Amino acid sequence: MAAEDFETILKAGAADFATQLTPQPAPAVRARGEQLLRRRRTATTALAVALMAAVAGGAFAATGLSRHSTSPAAIATQRTASASSASCRSLVVPQAVKDAVTEAYRQSQTGLIHIAPVKGTFYYGTCDGTTYAATRFTPTSGATLGEQVQLQDEGSAAKYFAKPPNGTWTYVATDGFPRSPRGCAAIPQIPAPLAALWADCG
């Protein structure tokens, strides 16, 4: 091959290589940069979503809760209990009520005159228009030996009373012996929601 031909081929190859190395126009570079930025944003968003899902899943696993932990039956039971409690109220007892309840117990027990409610044991409330009370009794000054003996046998048991609308107080029940661990919640004559408001007369 002649030297002139080799030089011609070398120049042509150098020109072609220079063309391939020529910088791309600015719009092409900018478009490529925007494409890379969009890919990075998409990857960042996907990573954030995955992290949030992992944290939420860990919280449910740690607390033992689930979106379906409360069943419709449980919700209905809670609503029923709330409605029942709403119809009952625990009230502050006036002295007149204490006197009337004490008199009702006197009339139900032959020979008991000198009696009074034990301090701190009087419960008073209402359910659906009927008024209820619970207390224990103790002998007062002037009590006879017979009264003391009678109250010694009965004094540890709470007594329960009811008064219907426009009616009078009536002695309706007493604690069993021994007293139920459920307290006044075990007394059928006392509405369960009211017994709950009274903390089972504990």
C-alpha cells in the first residue's frame, strides 16, 4: 500500500472518531437529566410507601390489634349496656330518704326501733322511675339487748329497698350468708346497671 493511501485512510478514521466524540446538543443533555430525575423520584416514592407499610404492620403486630378486632356483636353489646346505664342514675342521698328507708326496715322487723344506717354504706339511685336504696343498720343509743342481738345477727348483711313512682319504700331483699362476692350485683331486685354504678355495693 502506498504511503499516500495510508495517510488518507488515517485522516478519514480520525475525522470519523472526532465526530463520535462531539458533545451532544444542550436540549438532549437536559432531556436525559430530567429522565434520570423522574426515575429517582419514582424510586424514592416507592421506598417511602414500603417503609410506611412496614411500620404500620409492626404496630399492629406489637399491640395485637387489627382493623377487625371489634366485632359487630361486641359493638351491639356495648351500645346496649350504655343504653341500660343511661336509664339508671346513682344519686346523692338526702337525710329524708335515709329516714324513710330506716322506717321501712323498722316496720318489716318486729322489735327493731333503735336503729340507724351504718355510715358510709348507704347507696341510693333510680332506674326507669323506680327508686332503690341499699344500706346496713347498726343499733343506736337506747337499743335494748334484744335489738342488739337481732342486729348482731343481721347487721353485717346489707338490706335492699325499692320505691315505685308515687309509692312508698319497701324492704325487698337482704344479702345472703355468706355474702356473694358479686355484692349487690347478685341481688335480682336491684337492676344490674344500677349495681354497676354502685360498684356492686362494695
